[in-house]
Amino acid sequence: MLDQKARREFLRWIILLTLNNARPAGCYEELVLMTAQGYYQDATAHELRRELDYLYDRKLVELRKEPSGRWFCDLTRYGVDVVEYTVDCDPGIARPVNYCHG
Amino acid sequence: MSVTLTFWQLITLLLAFFAAVFAGARLLLSQIDRRLDDRFLSLQEAAKAGDAIIHETLRQHINEESKNSGQLIELERQLLRWEARLPIDYVRREDFIRNQTTIEAKLDGLALKLDNSQTKGVEHA
């Protein structure tokens, strides 16, 4: 149970990192899924969409749900601030302490 | 005034008249013939000049075409060379994002683990 929670939260962090690297264009969910699978090999599209939706509700990402069924994701201004450690991060995302700058 | 002619005189007169008419007609016809010849000749020359112009234009077009096809082949070769060079010089955006993020995520995971083990160590001590 605790593992599942840690996994969900770290998955959210991976999504934020991916979208930060995909700036300024943003990217499709397939790429985010492939990236997530680089860390958790068994990550599924459904699981990823749940976390994307959570981040959308927290106004960290923008989602464009295309009629073809694909989701296009991009980071919002607030999301960029969270990834760049400019603002504090509320619980729910496994953002590690900023080990680069102490 | 009355003119009297003998039969032979009349014949001679008529012959002279017809000869004059014949000569006149012949002159006229020969003139028409000559003018027609002149006209056909000038038409022929105009046609020849037109042919020459068309041939010249065609030759120019053929030259241009061969030059263009040469340039096209060169362009195609450059494009193929560029295509061959592309994967050596560049990495796909998707691949970069994936690799970079995976490395960052793994570093973050490592940082979390280190942090946890440090906390545990402090707790144990």
C-alpha cells in the first residue's frame, strides 16, 4: 500500500520532469509513458492517465484531449515553478529535496 | 464614210485582232504566274524562317532541360548525403527527452534512497 503510494507520487514527479524536458513544445502521452516505463517497466497507459489527470486538477499540467484519443500534455507556469524548485510543493508529488543546491 | 474590205483583208484583220488578244492574254497570264511564283517563294521563305526559329527555341529548351536535370541530380545527391549525415549529427527530440528524464528520475530516486538511509541511520544511532 505504501509502495503503491510512493510509486504514484514518484510517477507524478517523472511526468513533471518529462514535460519539463519537453518544453516549450510539450509532448504526447505516449512519450511520457515510454519515459515512465524507463523507470517503472510495468507502468500502464491507464495508470499514467490517472496521474496526468491528478496533475491537471492541481493545475500543474495542461491537457489537450484530441478527438483521436491521444492526450497532448504541456507544463503550466506553476508546473515549471514546481520542477525548478521556485515554489513549495504540496504533498502528493515525490519531489526530492533539492540536492543540487543544498 | 464607208470602208470596203475584201475577204482576204477581213481575214487578215481578224487574224491580227485575235493575235493581239492572244498576245495580251498571254502577257497578262505570264504576269499573274510570275506574281504567284513570287508570292509562293516569299511564303516558303517565311516558313523556312519560322522553322529555323522553332528549331532554335527547341534547341534552347533541350539545353535548359539537360542543365536542369543535371542540377536536379546534384540536388538529389546533396539531399541523400544530408539524410545520411542526419542520424550521425542529431538525436531525436523524443529520444533526448526520454533519456534525459530517465537519468534525472534515477538520480532523484537515488537521492531519495540516500536520504531515507541517512534518516534510518540517524534513527538507529
